[in-house]
Amino acid sequence: MPLTLYDFLRQGQGERAASVFREGEFLASCAERGNLYHMGTFYAEVLYDGERNEVREVRGFRTLRNLEPYLKYITVTGNGVGHGGTKPGSGPED
């Protein structure tokens, strides 16, 4: 059974990160924010602390408003969100 947003949000930060890296589909990287993943029925955002080289926060959401920082890196269609071709370390800001 796929992980629901509700179950994801009940997890601690470490568990969320593990869930994203295990089950998430990478969509885009944004230097100002972090990395965006599709989790099946919701999106997850992994925010990084570049100075410490560690995950700062892992958030889950469904709203399109939270996709705004990534819109120039992804394609939004009637069927959902697709890869924009940018992978971690290969974006214009990296």
C-alpha cells in the first residue's frame, strides 16, 4: 500500500527522508530550495543545508502553490508532474 501524505507527515524527519529516498521519484532540483520528489499521491521536498551538507527538513504537500520554486524545472500536465530534465548537480544553479 502506498504511503499516504497523512502517514508521511506523522513520521519524524529521519523517517521522512528515508521514505523519500526509498519510494520517491526525483523530479527536480532547485538551488534556492532543495529537491522535489513525487511520492505517488503527494509531493515531497527535501531542503538542504549546503554549509553543513545535510538534510535540513523534509516536507510533504499536495498544493500546486508549493511547486512554484520548481516550475521552471518541471512540466505540469493534466496527468500530473513530469521531469524537467534537471538532476541533482546538473542544474543551471549547481
